[in-house]
Amino acid sequence: MYPYNRNTRLYDTHTCAKETAMQPDQTALLSSDRRLEELLALARQEAHQTARKFKTLLQNTDLAEAEAILKAMYLDGLKHLRLLREVGFTIFGNTVEPEPAVEPEITAEAPALMEELLLTEMDDINFYRNLLFSMPEEDLWNAFFEIITDKQNHTAALNHLYAKYFCKTSGN
């Protein structure tokens, strides 16, 4: 019988510190990729816009019952912005981001804004999945995996909220 309750990796003591997980040549390859830097800047800009849209929906009085859901999505948007900054710092070092310009207030109606957010979140899932697959190390995977998971949850929640508040039923 095979001893299932025994440690078969008794002498496997290979440990890897988090600081040394990414090889210098991989870091150099990523840090020299200007297209990746542009994609991360675009992702940060999009995360900022998405958080603003969630904040606008949060201020809508018609959606007061969904305040907890919308607030969680808004806070996730801020978290995604922080994660993208951390990824940028890990790859490119100390980069200074330009201050966002004063942007006009979002004036779209709630149904149109929610539909736009739903479609944007679905597109973002594919965008971040492609970024995830382009990263060579687990430290970078974790940030993108967390963003993708949140985006999938947002898609389901937005679908529910849109159906609850804005879909008309025939009453049959």
C-alpha cells in the first residue's frame, strides 16, 4: 500500500523569496516594452473612468436599494487603480503619473450608464485576461487575476441590477 499519510517531499527544501521570484532578465524585458507601458496607462485611465461611473450610479436616488452593491463596485474600481499602479511600479520602477485633468461630470441616465458599464466590464475581462497571459511571473498574475475576478462579479451584479430596475416585463 502507498503511504498516503506520509510526506513524500521530505527533502525538497527549495524556497523562493518573493523579492527574488522575478528574474532580472524577465524584468528587463518587461521594463523595455513601451507598448506594455502604454497598455497599463490605458488600463489605469479606464479604471479611473469606471470608478467615476460607479460613483455616479451610487449617487442616483432611484438605485438607493442597491447602494451596498454599487459602493462595493466603486471601491473595487479604486482597488483596481491601486493594483495597476503597483504592477506599473513593479515592472517600470518609480514612474510618476500625470495628474488627471478636470473631467466633466457624467450626465448619462442611469439605464444607459449601467448598460455602458456592463458592456465595458465584459470587454475589460478580455483585456485583463490578455494582459495576464502576457506576464511571465506569478506576482504580476495575482493582480490581474484579482481584477478579472472582480470584473466578472461586477458583470453579474450589473446584469442583476439592470434586470431589476430597468427591464419591463409584460406581466404574464
